[in-house]
Amino acid sequence: TSDRAKRLAHVPPIGVDAMGARADAAADPDILRLENLDTDLRPPRSALDATRAAILDDDANSYLPFLGHAELRETIVGHVRRLSGIGYQAEAECIVTAGGLNGIMVTLNALLDSGDEVVVTDPTYIGMLNRIRIAGGVPVQVPFLWLDGAWRLDLQKLVDAIGPDTRALFIMNPSMPSGACLDGEAWRLIAGLCEKHDLWLIYNAAMERILYDGRPYQHPATLDGMHERTITIGSVSKEYRMIGWRVGWVVGPAAIMREIGLVSISDVVVPVGIAQGGAAAALREPESDVLEAVATWEARRNLIVAELDGLPIRNAAGSWSMLLDAGELGMSGLEASTRLFERGRVAATPMDNWGVVHGARYVRLVFSNEPVDRLAGIGERFRRSLL
């Protein structure tokens, strides 16, 4: 018999796990860990306290309720309302998931039939591309363009990407791994295309407030005609530094949420019980909690960009990572990644299969997990490795 299901034929490895395993095996504290989306910043104290209390709470050690605790669902819709101005109903329009990526998986499984196309950016995290494929869909990637020191979405290619089999646009903003942020023109075009072609917008909000250089925040559900077309998927993993809690959510129109909820119950059954109180506590924290973390990550980004001046670094407008264009140095991302590890003691993941245009020639640099005192001198590490 075949060792692989046919639907996995175009599902490649993600690369991050391999680089992480190599760095772990080296057991060298001098290695800069830039390969994986982790962060050393602690979660809010309120989240830690609520989680400790939940360990002794019998209600937290239960399968019920399948779609998430009522308090957390109310807190989530309140959070989304504060950001978007849109009032969602907790019971009918919100479910809790086992992390944001679980929310993405159950949403795709609820929306897609075999062969349906989903428009995404190029590059996009390969884990999201693979989820589209596993759900039976076909990712269609629209490239960013590096223009005047910033990533810009190729709007004409976006228009051209829409076809008779297109089911949804799947947009993360800021984008990962590039750190690109969409401007108002791009968002308006996305809204217009969704309305014209009767498409869903799957909005990955995992890093939506991790924005640098004073960039404004925009929730796409506020655009004309988009409230009823937008499915928002978020989590406490990034903004609240709660990766290990595995708590996310999906918020959207009631009719589609019934289907997404059914798929969710048929998947992991229920999100992590002892983690939900901590997630609710984090979401009730003042805005300053996230802003302080963003300022720390921005300082780390700034240091790397300054030290790599003269190298083809592609500055991030937001998120936890940015790209180095190894192609401009005459090598592949894999070669650059290997040289950085062996010569510079830097673990960084090559972008093979993350993009059609912006894939194999790039290396991703995650700056969320190393403080500035350890990042100091990174420019010398890169130059001795790559030049």
C-alpha cells in the first residue's frame, strides 16, 4: 500500500522543526535562536495567576462546554468589539479553539470543497499553505513586491488571481514571515474583490497589533460590505506571549460559525480547559500590556536592521520576523542558513516552499526570542558567514 495519502502529495515539510532540532542538538548557548516563533517575554501576571487557580478547578477539567467557556467567549467578542467596533454574539458567533492554527484548520475544513482555491500572499507561512492543501484546497499565492524599502502587495496580481474556483482570500496582517503590512489601498481592493466575487475573507489576526513605526491598525470587517464576509481567527499566543496555552478563537457570521463549530467539535472536541481562564484574564489586560511588548520587539528589529546595514535585509513593518534575501548574495536560502549556523552560530530557517516568488532564495530571521544584549554583534556573525 502507499505510505502517503494522495491529498498529502503537495504537503512538504515546514523546515522550522528541522532547524530547531539541529540547534537543540548542538546544545550551544552561544547560538542565536532566530529559527522559530517563540518569545522570551512573559505572559501577563493575571494570566499566570488565573491558570494556577484553574488547575484546582473541577470545571476546568471537563470536556464541556465543547465550544469554549462562556466567560472566555464573552471576553473574546468584547476584545474584537474594542478593536473593530463590531458587536458579535458570544454564543452564536464565537468559538474557542486549541490555538489559532487549529482555528484556521477547522475554518478551512468548514469552507472548502476539493479543488477550491484560496488566495494567499507570497510568501506565507508554509503551515498555513499546508492546511489549505490538507483541507482539499489549492493555495494561489500573490507576491509582495519589495519597493522603496517596504513590502507592497502586487495589486494587479491579486486581481488576476481570482478565478471561478476561488472560495476565499486568506490574509494575515501583518504578514508572516515577511512582516509586510497592508495599506488602505490593498484592503479596499480586497474588500471589493470579496464583494464582487462573493468570497470569504479569512483574517488571521494572530499578530494584528504587532505593528512598528507608528503604523495604524485596521480590522477588515469594518470595510464596506465586509462584516458579513469576514471570519476572524485570533489567539493569545503572540500578542500575549501565551504560546503554550493553546487558546485561540474564531469569530464570524452566525450561519458559517455553526458549520465551523461542528467541524471543531469533530476535531479536538474541546480547547484546553485549564488554559481558558488565563486567556480570558490576558484579554482583559489594558492595551499597555501589548504595547510594551511591541516596543521591546521593535527595538530588537531595529538593532538587527542597523547591524545588517548593507546586506539585503527586508525590514519588517510588523510581526516577529523578517527576511534576508540570500539570492542577492549569490546563494540559496538553504546555503545561507547552513553557513549562518556553521560559521556564525545563528539558527535561521530557509524559506523553501514558503513562496513561489519569495521562497527558496530567502532566510527568515525571528527577532522575538533574543534580547538586544544577545543580538548585539549579529552583524559580524552574518558578515563572516555570508561574505
